Amino acid sequence: MNYKEIAQETLNIEAQTLLKAATLVDDVFERAVDVILKCKGKLIITGVGKSGLIGAKMAATFASTGTPSFFLHPTEALHGDLGMIDKNDVVIGISYSGESEELSSILPHIKRFGAPLIGMTKNRESTLGSFSDMVIEIYVEKEACPIDTAPTSSTTLTLALGDALAVCLMRARDFQKSDFASFHPGGALGKKLFVKVSNLMQTKNLPIISKDANLKDAILSISEGRLGTTLIADDSGKLLALLSDGDVRRALLSENFSLEEEALKYATMSPMTCDNADMLASDALVLIEEKKIQLLVVTDKEKNIQGVLHIHTLIEKGIS
């Protein structure tokens, strides 16, 4: 049995289903977007079985992209959760056949509440289609399963149409990265879009020495600071240079080395700095990697030292 060919056939069938559906998007889809866009309440998704699983994912996508939404199971709705539906809400009911018994049983109640109902089904004449104010048709020529029975192409298409609705709403609301970040404060996405340099930089117990300090003082500062680097500042506290443990090792190789020599002699003058503590931490990481440095000094516009950000901190906090 050639599993590679089976996999390719499956993907091709589902891909063709999506391409066909793209040519069938009509005014009903646009009306559905407008109805959801004007909704003063919540977008409620309901369905059972595979349709319910797709509906739950759709609700999560809508909620994370600016459309307040949640999934409501029809059985739970019949046992009290119908109270979650309000006339200001919009309901999307999903059933490929349109004849799901559990879903059909709550449709009259949804209409009683006066909430607009968008049906997603293959049959406009089905129970779901008849109760719906508008129907987004799930047109599938063939399921991808070998017996043309298990929901495969149909669930893929339903999910894709849900994504299409969500993207249309994002475009209509001019949904930006900053909006996305506010809904994803945790995890990798939130860290990339929300965490700033000011949230992670070290501001206390900074290893700073004066411009007149010698190498002995610098080595002590590097050891106590545990950053592998000490900052050299002028009399007013402005950053002049950086001295790393690597700079000290290179100094040891010079002739007539002395711990009494000025640290400034071996330091990196005009080091890379950041004068915007509101910079995204992910952007700071890009800067650190491009410049091949480990420590980024954060200053104000006048070069007064505000803090430091080490690459190890960024990695430890999961910034990427």
C-alpha cells in the first residue's frame, strides 16, 4: 500500500474543495460579515459532533481576533445555557446535513430570542437552512475518505470558511498587531508582540565604574555584576564605554600589562545602545543578534544609563 499516494490524494481532494468554494463565495457571505460586524452582543457558534469541534475552533479564532465569541453546545443549551443568548447576539449554527437533532431542537428558541441566525450547511432546504436568516453553503463534491462518508473535505471547508469570516472582520476593523497582542499577553505570541525592553531590562545594581577606574576596579565590577561586562561612565553618569571580560583577557596579552592601567584604555568606545525602553523585546533581540553582542545598554536620549538587557534574559523569558 502506497501511503504517500494516499496522503497526496487526500490533500488534493481537500485542496480542490477549497478552490471550488472560493469561486462560489456570494453576496450571502458578505451579508453574514456585515451582520456580525454590526453585532452589539456576542457571536455564538453552535453545533454537535465534528461540526461542534470545528465550531469551537472558530469561536476561539473570532475571540482572539477582535470579535467577542464563544461556543455553545446544543445539549447544554437545552438544559439552561440558552440563557446565554440575547437578541443583540448573532448565532452561527453548523450542521453539514442541516438535520442534526440536537441542533434542530434549539433553533426555534434561537428565533424566539430574535438573534440573527447564520446557517452553515450543504442543504438550504434542511431544518437548519429553513430556520436561518442566511445560509453559507458547504458545497462538497466528495469527502476525502475512501468511502466518501467520514467528514473530511466538509469539515476542512467549514473551518476555512470560518477563517475567511474572521479575516474579513479583521480587515473591516483594521485589526493590528498591537490589537492582537492585547488578546495574547501570554505565550510566545504575546511575548513577541507585547513584552518591551523596559519589562526585562535590569535597572538595579548595575556594574558601573568611573572613567578613571583601573583594570583592578573593572575586574571587581565585572565579577560582582555577573554580566560579563562593566559599564564605564563619565562624571555626570553618561555612558562612555563597555569593558567585557574578553577585553580584560586581551589586555593580559599586552606587554607591560598592569592592573593599575586605566580600564578605558582597553574598553569598547561608543558601544551599541538602545535609547527607547519601549522597544519590543523581540526587536531588541534582533538588534543584539545582528550586532553580535551579548549586552545591550539602555540609555535616554542624552546617553544617561537607564539599564541593561542581556541576551540570556531574553532567551530565558522565551523571547524569539
